[in-house]
Amino acid sequence: MIILLTGGCGFIGSAVIRHLMNKTKHSIINIDCMTYAASVESTAKFLKDSRYKHEQTNINDLNSLKKIFQKYSPDAVMHLAAESHVDRSIDGPGAFIETNIIGTYNLLEASREYWSNLEYPQKDHFKFHHISTDEVFGHLELNESPFNKNTPYNPRSPYSASKASSDHLVRAWRDTYGLPTFITNTTNNYGPWHFPEKLIPLITLNAIHGKQLPVYGDGTNIRDWLFVEDHAEALVKAIEYGEPGDTYTIGARQPRTNLQVVEAICDILDEIQPTPEGTRRQLIRYVADRPGHDFRYEIDPTYAEQKLGWKAKHNFEAGIRKTIQWYLDNRMWWQKILDQRYAGQRLGGKNNVR
């Protein structure tokens, strides 16, 4: 299968590419315009592999997208490219509208034109897989059941609203034009190559440096955590076995409060790399809460597990330990990001969790 994948140098996209290249025989066309959060190093080992091509193109360039479809004749699309940072969406929502909504529209149109001109049986086998988030469903109270494929939409931030909009476009292109689309919604991911502005890498790097560990509000907000390599496997199962018109909610049943996550990072680092200053928990500082901060996200993955033959392999304790060790072993990567892109100003700043 030739898969056209967008956002393949991002955190989740690169994990999908590594899984595809290491565990399957599929070929990948990676469309990534290389924004601030993209990392060429995350897929660099495949640059000379004949199964992998990188096209540095913006998904808002419709003509370029059409040319790429004609050049490579893909069998499927995996659409991961997105602006995904809630704090950034609050400060500057325009980029989220442009990429997540307009960009998805352009990719749908390029896909529709290409698919419409395919001959059978390739036309019958073509799939458009849109990767989305659980945030489109809003938030949950403590006693509410986890999200599932039938949960009504209720986005509460510019980011989640833009992703909800893109989900609706994907479904509309199927219902109106017949484009064989389906959607997966996932909860919070963590793991290697995560850009150092989200909660887990931010707290890990601050703790390594002995800096303050900012926690929004009282730290009781709950997220359901999924190790990125498990998510990548699920997404590949979805493009192989997913059915057009369906929706799959993907999670690991690993809810934790933000404070529990921060404390776990502190305790593991204290074990692996103790400091004379004592426990890193003393570095925790509570900061003003984010506007409209959703209380709880959690996904019921039962349907996806049954239909895709997949289940998350990592529990949170194993996954977070593996993640922390990766950051300890790959200082050159994240130190370059901090030096070049942040100039030391963001480390120790907001607690940037979805």
C-alpha cells in the first residue's frame, strides 16, 4: 500500500512513520511543511529508503497537493497534520483555522479529485483516514462515562473547535461526494520526540534542570494517557482494517490527574538521577488556571479494540519511565530546540497540557 501521510515529522506522525517503516511493507509519502514543532531527526533514518519520500509542502497549497497525488498515486491518506496546542490556540486562533479547517478542506478536495478519476479496483480500496482528538467531545465530570464514538460534539477551545470543524468536513465529503473517509479520535499522547512545550516533556526537562514545575490550578484536571507507539500501531491497524463511514475512539484506559503525572515524573527522575537538593516534588508550583480549562478527558476504546484487533501495550508507569529515559538519552535533540527556538525563555513557563 502507498500511504500519503500528512504531518509525518510531527510527534504522532513520526511515530506512525517509524511503525510503518519498521513493522510493515507499506510505502509512505510524507507531506510536512516543517513548522516549529516538526523534527527532521525523527524520520531521518528513512531518507535514503526507497519506501519513504518527504514532500515539504503546506496542505493549504491545493495545486501542490494535486501534483503530489498524481506523482505518487497513493492507495490511502492518513491526515495527521494539525496545529494542536490549546494555549497557542487561545493566544492566536487564526493559525488553527487556517491549518485545521482550510488545510483539511484542501486535502479533501485534492483527494476527491484524485479518487474520482481512479479506476476499479483501486477506487474501491481507497481510504481517507482523518486523525482527530477527544477534545471535540468537550469535557467530562468526574462521574460521567468516558467518551465513545457516539458522544455528541461540544468543543470548548479554539483548538478543539477547529478539529471538530475538520471532523464535520470529513464526514460531509463522504456523505455528499462518496469519498471513503473515516475518523479516529484519541486522547492525550506522550512518548519520544514530543516537542518540549507539552506537559510531560516540559515537566521532564524542567525537572532535569532543577527548575520550577508549573501545574495549572490545583492539578486535579484529568487526562487519559496513551503511549504514542501504541497509538501509532492503532492508526496503522485503522488504515488497514478501518471501514469508511466509521469512527474509532482510541485510548489506553490510563487516566491520571495532572498532579499525579508531575509527581510520577519527579519520582522516576529522583530514582534514576537523584540530586543533592532532594526530592523534585518540592519544585512543584501551582499557577493560574488556563481559560476554559477542560476538567477531564477519557476514552472508552472497546469498539476500536474489537474492530481493529488492537489494544494498548503500555500502562502509564511503563510508558512514562520509557519516555523519561528517552529524554535523558537524547539531550542533544531537545537542547538544540531549547537553544534555537526558545532561547531559554519558555522552559519553566506555562504548564502546557491539552
